[in-house]
Amino acid sequence: MTAAFIADLRRCGDFDQGGGAAWRLFAYSYGLHALFAYRLGRWLLRARAKCYLWPLLPVCWPIYYLLSRCVWVAYDIRLELSADIGPGFYIGHFGAIRVRRCQIGANCSIGHLTHISAAADGRGPVVGDRVWIGAHARIIGPHRIGSHATIGAATVIQGDVPEGVLCLGNPARLVIRNYDNRRILGLREEVQSQTHNAAAS
Amino acid sequence: MADARFYDCLGRVGRPGAGSLAWTMLHNRGLWMLTSHRIAHFCVRRRDARSPAWWIARLCKSFGAGFNVIFCRSQLAEDCEIDGAAYLSDQGYLFCGALSIGAGSLIHNRCTFGQKVAGGGAGRPTLGKDVWIGPDCVIAGSLTVGDGATVLPGSVLTFSVPPRAVVKGNPARIVRTNFDNSGLRRSLTIVPDVATDTL
């Protein structure tokens, strides 16, 4: 949990323009608050397997529920524990974000009003590493999004997306192959290598 | 800040018999959002003249940003130039990074303008006067929406819209030119009859 959350913090810090104090950046990063609650909940799920951590659970589960409920009510971001989100996740804004029953790789970024969830049969999408998902996007159902793909704003995914492409439109159409999303992700080269080390260690 | 035209948008939200002016203001979150935006905009515009009023506004602004997020569920860029008598929906989820919004425009909920709300940068659209923008629209990029244009619900614009045109779809296309949207702007219907019937 700590390594993944530190990677999230680093991603958030990548967007620092140098204009204000660091506390201001983190105080207004609404997605980071949601991610903190989510990482805590995931850590508690794994802590159930370690019996020496059992005394913590009755204290920490209410804290988790309180935090996640606050995030839900205040920002309307719902990162449910059935989602498996990799380190270095970035949520651009707040508002009507639903992430549940899916698998998301490292260094991904999503916008506001985005739904990533399973269809009615319960099979969820699998998203690769370093994927940029724009605002208003919908990924619902058992689709596989390849690594380094870019999904534009308001795109509705209705099938598998290959690696490194740019998709736009409803239904999604492949617009550009080999699209480099490094700039819009805001990833800095050195920070990415650091997060890889953090994820590996 | 709160000019005479600001009160025009009260006329838009207040139905006849809806109650007093105070009651109307209390129940329209779009108006709260607009008020807190006007305070923040005043701070940004009058950065050089630091009167006592400026310091009070500066204090309100720092609360206003969080207030907009938690109670109005929207974010507006502080330097966005919203002319009076613009009506913003009270349903929230408006992410407005536009450069300017013209007078008399009606903007529904769940819209996104611009690629970034905070910090300025490229990709900020300009909305003209008297535009009608339906819910769930995305206008990202340095585009211009002409005066009197109508953007139907769920559109994603990839080009500048000429004045008085009607666009819809994702990606958007022009479905009609020289359309008078004054009837649409007078009501708050989300899916306009005129659009479903004839467009």
C-alpha cells in the first residue's frame, strides 16, 4: 500500500507547475484523497491474511469506511475495493468517477465522469500500463485495453483496444497508431523510472 | 462583480410562484457557483488594486473553491469571463476552463470545457453569446462556439461551430444551420422537443 501510494503522490507531484506551495497542491488534489482511502482499504484486505495485524482491523475498517464515504459524498469519486489499481494512478478531477471490478496497470490516468466497470455478467475490463483515459469515457464490459493506449474524451469503448493507439468517438474508432501519450500523462522520465523501482521493490 | 446583468439570471431561475427571491437563490446551486465565481474573478482581475473589499473577496475566494467542489460539484476557471445573464445548470459536474462565456447562454450539467480547469494553458474554448449547450458535452481545444449556436446533448466538438448552427454527435457534425435557439434558451428542457422532432 505504501509503495503504491508513494507512486501516486509522485504522479500528483509531476503536475506541480512550481506556482504554489506543495501543501496547496496536495490539498486540492481530490483524486489523491480518494486514492488514499482506496489504498488503505486494499491494504486492510491483504492484512486479513496476516494474523499479527488482526488487532488493527476493528479500528482501521471504520476509518476506511468513514474516509471512503466522505470522498464519495464530497467529491463523488468511487474507487471500490473490487478494482485492482496499479501504482502511480492519477485522477484528474473529481465527480461521478466509478471504478469497480476491473484491473488497471501502473501509471494510468483518468479524467472526471469516467466509468470503468464490469458489465451485468460481472466480467470487468483489463487496462494495461501507462494508459490515459479522458473525461466522460466509458469502459464497461470485459474489454482489454493495451498498454500505452490513449482513450480520448467521451469515448465509449465497445471492444478490445490494441497497444499504443489513440481511440476517439462513440463507438470508439482507432484514430492514430503509435500515439505517444507521455506528454498528456505528464510523466517525467526520471519519475517514471523511480516509480518502477518503487513498484518492483 | 455582481452587476445589474447578474440579476437577469435570477429571472431565468425564478418561475412565477416559486417563492421569494431569497428562496430562489437558496435553491439554485448554479447561482451559488456563479456567485463564488464572480468573487474569485474579481480577485483575479483586480490584482493590482488591493482595497479592503479585495482582501475580503480574497478570503471568500479561498473558501469558494472548496465550496464549489463540495456543494456545487463543479469547477470554474477563475479567469473565465462569464458575462451576465448566463445560466449555469444547478445539477453540477460542470468543468469550465473556457476563456469566456457570452451573455444569455444556457449551459447544462456534466459539461467539460477546455483541457484544464486550473492553471490556464492551451486548449481553452471561447463560447459566444446566446449559445445553448446540452448536458454531457465536451468542448476541449481552442475552439470557438459562435453566437446563437446550439450544441445538442452528448456532443463532442472537434471544430469551431459557426454562429446559429446546430451540432450533435460524437465526434460532432453540423446538422442544421441558421437555427433560432431562443425558444430552447427560454426553457430548461434537457432534450428539446424541437430537436427530437425535426433534427
